[in-house]
Amino acid sequence: MKAGIHPEMHTVIIKCSCGAELETLSAAEEQVLHVDICSKCHPFFTGEEKFVDTAGRVELFQRKYKKFMEAQQQSESKGE
């Protein structure tokens, strides 16, 4: 390996918005890194499934494409 081409590694504390802290090595010079989500609070790792329907997005989608879906079903029924 060539000498002098690799960055220096520093000890860094990663703080999650859930309150978890993790100490690791990083080339970043900051002593503390803030993240929004970590393995202790991410649904993939915790096994908890969260379904968030913000402002009725599903209903908004269904209303928006209702006419399109009805027209498509009518054209399929005419073809039979």
C-alpha cells in the first residue's frame, strides 16, 4: 500500500434522533454526527411495521384515478 494517501481516522460519536449513541471511526473531522434514523429505531431492524397515511394520500390517489380506472373497466367490458 502507498504511504500518505489514506485519510486519518478519527473517533466519532453518532447521535440518532431517537437518543441512541454509537461510537465508530470516520474520516470526518467532526466529533459528533447527527442522524435521523439508526438501526435501533429503523423499522427494518426493529421488526415494527409503521403505516403512516399522511393527509389521506391513499384516498387522494384513489379519487384522482377513479375516473381513469372506471373508463378502463368499461372498455374492457365492451371488448368481451
